[in-house]
Amino acid sequence: MQLSKCKINEVMTARGGRVRSTTPAEDRYIVLSAKRNRRTTAQQVANQFLAASRKQISRKTVARRLRGGLYARRPVLCVPLTRQHRTARLQWCREHHNWTEQDWACVLFSDEYRFSLSSDSRRQLIWRESGTAYRPENIQEKDRYPTCSIMVWAGIMINGRTRLHVVANGTITGQRYID
């Protein structure tokens, strides 16, 4: 059955433009594919869609379909906390919740960070919903022992901060911390 030019124009104007290349069911499939493997690219999702439906869609079409709730973002890099870690942190907070400013003035918070000089894994994006950065499926475990790296250490207090220390060889040991 052929549509007249008039009918085609009516269909296009009723929808507000071009005819969609995917159905709502296919849109759900695209979103599900991205959620199942959050580290796939839009092009990889388009290739999966082609294999499943024998229908060619572009990378941009996939990105538009995912834009309804999923966004390409960098994954959070961290070492995931265990139940024991969370329990210990909660206990520490409960023990110190009523400290005064004088109590906190005697405390030095310090941290060290190892910067990896090897390849940057932060270029890889994941598909995730807004506000879900810290869900387990959106966290990428950090490489604990990068091959080529440099470590830095610093501390902060209420009244100031320490200098930034570069630890050239090895890690922070008890003796290095005292020094």
C-alpha cells in the first residue's frame, strides 16, 4: 500500500518530524543492554541491537534513547567498603558526635594518595542514572598497586595544614609517618 504525499506529510507533522527508527519496545531493549553492561559504548550497544534485531541504528540514536535517564559518566574509583568498614565508621562517628571545637583542635587528619603514572582508566565512561554514582554497579575498583606511581601525603587541622610530602620510594610506614 502506498501513501500519498499528503498522507506522508500528515504522519510526519502529527509526530513532529521524522518517523522514529525504533519502537518503544526496542527503546527498552537499548536501555536494558546499557544497564546490563554499563561500560559498553553507544556504538557497542548499536552493534548488539543490529545482531539482535537485524536493524541498523546509529550511535547517536542509541545515545538519544539512553538520554531519557542514563548518562555517560566517569565511574567512581575507590576500594569498596565492606560491612565491617561501615560498622567501624559508624561506631567512630557515634563516639565523637558530641566533641567540642577544642577537642577537634588537637586532631590531625591525614591521608595519602598514590598517583598512577600508567594509563588513565578515567577515560572509560559508564551509563548510569543521575544520583547513582555510589551504587556498587557504578563503582570501578581502584588498582591498588599500580606499576608506575608516586605517593603524596598531607594533613589538615582546624587551624591549618601540613606541607605536601612526596614519598619517592615505597609507602608510608610508621617510621616515615613519624619522620
